[in-house]
Amino acid sequence: MRRLLIAPVAAALLLVAAAGCSDGDSASTSGSTASFCKDFKSLNNEFKDLDTSDDSALADAYRRLDELNPPAEISAEYHKIVGSARDAMETLKKIDPNDAEAVAKAQEKFAKSRDEIEKASTKVDRFLKDECKIEPQSLGG
């Protein structure tokens, strides 16, 4: 049931689980393509075996993602993906997967933002491929 709830942001969650930054210093002063790509590649490798069923590990990953300062050309989309993925995680923690009404409400909430998230994910994915030389299928390992 949990996977069904996050289906509308599945592509974004894959990106988010694989993305990231290095420890705070470069993230707080970055914003350049080179810094973003370097940090992204580093955490992509680190998060390749991330247990997405571990809420604590996911919360830590999202915290670290928030520290990343992507280039202006993808910043809004990148942060939309991170925010949506975090929202999905928080929603899942609050509902009983056996409560059909709560599940339906969560699915409706995510369905409303699906197109927006897919567009954001496509733009960030294209940036990663073109600027960072990371193929989408290599995300997460």
C-alpha cells in the first residue's frame, strides 16, 4: 500500500533518494554547476543502497538534500522535488495503510501535483545528464 501512495511522485523519489550534497561547507557556498555535480555524484554513490523503508534514513537524506544549493536554472524544480518527496514521507507516516479513506485522500493529494513533479523531474534529470554527465538509469547505483 505504501508504494501505491507515492506512485505519483515515484520518479521524483528515485531522483531524491539518489541525489544529495556533501557536508555543509560546499553546499552553503555552492550554486555552481561544478559544485552541484560533484556533490550530487558523491551522494548518488553514498545513497545507492539507501533503505527507503527506513524513515530515519530518509529523513536524514532529505535534510542533506535541503542543504544542496543547485544552480539557479534548476533550483526551483529541484526544491519542488525534494519538498514533494518529504511531504509524501510525512503523509505516509501519519496514516494507517488499512484506512481506505485516508489512503484515498493521500492518493488524491499526490495526484494533484503529479504533472508538476514530473515536469520538474524531467528538467532536473536533463540537467544531470547534460551538465553532470550522469545517465538517469545510473541514479542510485
